[in-house]
Amino acid sequence: AMVAAAQWLGLLHEALAIGGFTAEQLAVAVDGLPAPLASCEASVRAAWESLPRSARQAWLERAVDPARASAPPSPHAHTPFGGAFLLLDDLAAIPWADATRGWPDACGTRAEVALPFLVLATCFGADRAPLLFADGSWRALFGVDPTLDLPAAREWLDTLGGERRRGLERMFAGDPAGRRADAWHRVELAGSAWRVRIDEGGTWRACTRACGATASAECDDTQAQAVADDLDYLLGAATGRSAWPRTIAVAAQRVVHAFLQRIPGFARTHLRHARRNFLEAAATVEPEDARIVVRLARPPLALMLNLAGLNRGQRRWPALDTRPFAIFTES
């Protein structure tokens, strides 16, 4: 439902922009739009506008033409979240199978699938995470059960218990002997104080609510502001009592930061800037017998991705499909 709603809300914006459709046609097209989508209208619009023009026009035509609507769907899939393909190497570098061994399924989806999918969605920020989590192309690639929506995923996390969460946090924290150069950043967010432990390379190790004395020196105001911005990007309004959102935020920061470290000069880039300049690119996914072809649109700083070789070539992500993925970027 979220996927269809996102498409219809995008349809409304697009139809108003290019004209050619009557108010009556639009009313039919958006009939039944779930009310919660109104709260993320700006994000849906941004995601919709990042789609290739051909994909948007195809949705428009199918929505207002009954004959087209009954035609067989194209084998090609379109997603506004093509930039997520750029993060898959670093997402796969985390040992999800080991980390979730013995965990219960999430609404019929294996834990080793549900957890990294949730982290990938979080990489796009709290405002876009619901949209990626509802994206049909990505759900199909990961094999996510139709009943697992974002609220259900969060409820699943809360049922896992504190010990499983702490085990995941210990994995991210790493060897105690390697933490001596870590620094604590104390930041204010949503009226609460937070502390984020970061290693000397900029990778987050832990995120907690601030209380009591710190175990190591706090960082300066400029660094703290940068951390606060990234924390706000990842958590959004999810600053309540549950500790799971900040554990997922640590995982997401590690994924995006690892990606940025492979782009010369951008290792310390803020996460919002990374999304805007590297990850906001649509993609067309074309399954073939021997491979899966992914055609990426060009984000604003595509040149830097070209120089680093991150947006082209062959990749293997066996957790998604045994076939290789061939990545191409539009010229």
C-alpha cells in the first residue's frame, strides 16, 4: 500500500507540473491514498522527481488509461533509490548472518534479511526510510515478506530483547584494545543530551543517552555540531525510550561512512550532503538470464563516483541474487 501510495502522490505532483490531465482524472488516480502519506509528502515528491522521466510518464499513462493499466507489466523495475546500490558492498561487509543467528523471523522475513534492509533504509535518513522500506523493487531484491512494513519491523525489534541488541552493539564497538583513540561527542537533540563514541577514522562505535561523567575527552563544538546533524538525519523523531533506533543509526552511519571513505576528499562528509550529492539517483533494474543489469541515473557529484569507480562494473551480492549485478551509469 505504501508503494502504491507513493506512486500516486508522485503522480499528483507530476500531473500538475506537466498538465494534460483533468481534475476528475487526478481524483480517480489518487482515490484511496492513505492519510499517513501526507506527513511525508515532501519526501515522496523528491523521490518521485528523481525517477527517470520515462518511468514517471509510464505511471501517468497507466493510471489514466484503463487499457494500459490492464497491459502486462514491464519486466524492468524502476526505483527512485538507485543510490542504494552504491551502499550494498559496505552493507554486505557487516556479518549479518552471524549477528542475527538464533533470532526469530520478522513477519516471515528472515532476521538476516530484515535487519540489513532496515539499516539500508535508515541510510537514506529518517525522512526517506519509510519510502525505501516500501519500495517494491528493493523489497523484491531482498525478498521481504509483504506483511513486513516499517511499523511491524520496529515492533519486531522491540520484541528481540535487550541482550540481542547489546550483542549487536558489542559487534559495532569492536575490540576494547582498539578503542583507546576513540572520542566521545556530546550533543543536544530533541531536548535530550546524547553521546556518540567515534573512532579516529570517523566511524561510529556507539550511541547512548548522556548521563554522568564521560570516560574520555569530549570533542569541540564544531565536531559536535556535525555529529548532531548526522544523528538528527538518522533518528529524526525516533528519540523515545527504545534503544533500537540508535543501534540501527550506528549501523547505518558505518555503512555510509565506509562508502564515503572510498571517495577521495569526502571521508568526513555529512550524511545529508552524501545523500544529496551521491545517493539521490534513480535506477532501472533489468533482470537477464545470466545477470541483473542496473542502470543508474547521475547524481550531482557523479564525476567523483566515476573517478572512484563506484558507479560502474560488476558486483556480486549473493544474499540478494546468485547472478552478478552489472552496474552502468547514464551518460
